[in-house]
Amino acid sequence: MRGPRVTLEQWRTLQTVVDSGGYAQAAEALHKSQSSISYTVAKLQEQLGLELLKIEGRRAVLTPAGETLLRRSRHLIDQAMQLEQVASGLEQGWEAEVRLAVDGAFPKTALIQALQAFLPHSRGTRLTLREEILSGASEALLERKVDLAVTPWVPPGFMGETLLDIHFIAVAHPAHPLHQLGRKITTHDLSQQMQLVIKDSGIKQNRDNGWLGSDQRWTVTSLESARQLLENQLGFAWITTFDAVDPIRNGTLKPLDLDVDYTKHGTLYLVYAQKDICGPATHLMAENLKQVARAFMQAQPSCSELRTQE
């Protein structure tokens, strides 16, 4: 297969001539002679069979063809620089990929913040993100499908670090029949209504989250799906206080007035697949997750606070 006739250095020289405003300025910027710059650009145009630059006064100006090719060449140079950054990272022990599993109860806003903090320092490391429910993340650890996991269960043989305590609150749409009873809601009342439960994304330890044994049950695969169904008056459910705060403030969901405080809570743990051999990118991701989790822990509303906001 024939290789490219034009080198990256030629494209870089053309970019510098245009950006600096002329051959003399480019020569100074690149620490080369002006004749060397002129020769490089002339050779580039000869190899392409196109005029890329024309001189107007004392300034080098791009032709229409030059504008098109220069724009694409900038992407080419950027990609080459990224490739070198990846190679440099690998040389220093940086992984080519970080595989992360995150339980759906972990606040999506916190996850996005952690990813935003990771990207500028990732050195080209790829990220594979698995969004799991209940035992899904721990199962991914056991099967060595991920390097790092945020999970409510630490599987046997692994060590977990407490990342975030999660609280769940029972809610339904303000027009739901449970809110029309005019009294405290009992477990018998709940059993007569449609309950939305979250399906475990794991296979080996599959279970439903918080099912009360109601004859009327719909199973969904994510907390987001449950929230959308709730806001459309389809059933009741326990959702995280993080997911409940905005709908309650907006009036699309309302906490159920239960006769007993059936508060549900759990803990999310940060678990490495093999902490002793994982690379710096995995450690960086873990630190970012811990940092945002601390901030969210401090800002997490309590169930009692949400009940007073309705």
C-alpha cells in the first residue's frame, strides 16, 4: 500500500506560515531559515499539484483549496499529537482503557462531574462505562469485565471503600389514589396499588429492589424509567432522594405519607478489580469519584426535608 506523499512536518510548516502571517515569521517561530520554510511549502504544493498560498503585499494568503486542506490538516496534526500522548502515557504505565461499572443509584450529575474531571488528564485513555442495577456491578467485578466499580454489594474476595450513603423515599404523582385517602398510608394500602420496582441487571443474583409483594407490579430497568412512569401517574415507588428532589420541588411527585417510616437506605462502595496492579488512569478515576461523592454526601437532602418541600 502506497504511503502519503506529504509529511506532518510539511502541514505543520504550512500552518505556521498562515498563523504567523508570512515566511519570515514562520522561520522565526520554527527556528529555521526562511529559505527552508519556502522550500517546504513549495514542495508541498508541488506534491499536491495545487496552489495553497499566494502572496498579497507582504502577507501569505490561503487560496480556496489551501483553506480546505489547511482546515483538515489541523485535525490531522491534532490526532498525531493525541497519538503521541497515548504512547507517552503507555510508556509511563497509563492504561489504554479504563472499564468502569456504576450502579444506577449513584447520582448521574455526580458521575458526569467525575468524568469531566477525568477527561483533561486522561492522556488519551479510553473509557468503557457500564450502568448497572443492584448486583450488576459486583457481577461485572467477579467476571473481570471491569477495572473499577461503584456497587451496593462488595463481592467475596474484594475490598470495598464506602463511597456514598443513599436514601430512598416513597413517592407517587400528587393525583395518585394513595394521596387521596386523607389519612396515613399503610402497607395494606400500598399492596393494593401498582408498585414500580427496579430490575437487577445482574444474572446470577437477580432480584427486585424493594418489592412489597403487591399483586400489581411493573418492573423497569432503570431509576430514570421509574421516575418517568411515576410522573405520568403510573404507580408508586421508592426512588433515591437525589432523583426525587427536583420532581418534588416541581410538583410532579409527592412523598407518600406512610403510617410507619419505611425509609430505605443503602451504601455504595468503590471497588477495584485489582488495586495492586491497576494503572494511574484507574486510580485517577477512583479519586474523581470519591471527590464528587464527598460533595454530594454533604448536599444530599434527607427524607424529612423533602417531605417539608412539597
